[in-house]
Amino acid sequence: MTTEEKLQLIEQVLQIEPDTLTTDTALEELSQWDSLSILNLQIEMTVFQPDLSFEDLHGCQTVGDICKQI
């Protein structure tokens, strides 16, 4: 999975306009970044990373950090 595909997946799960996120986007700046979004993202990403935990995603600071988890 390419970085672009990862960004598209994250945008889809967080319901963000396409081509909005970059790997440098700070998660704290996104109003959509909350516990429910983290859980939804975790569920979607288990296809690629089955042992990914809520805590792994919660500890991310940027979208790039999430991309590294996949």
C-alpha cells in the first residue's frame, strides 16, 4: 500500500475531503480526530495490520505516524 493510498483511507474513515491530508498534518488540528475516529480507523486498518491497537493510534501525533503503523 502506497502512502497516497494510506492517506486516502485515512481521509475516508475520518470523512475528510479527498487530497486534504499530508503526512505532516498534525492530528490535534483535525476536529474529526477523537476516540470514535481512532476506533473506526483501527477497525479499518486491521486488514493491513491485524495487531494494531487503539493505543498505537492514540499515540500518533501526525498523519505520517499513522501511515507508519500500517
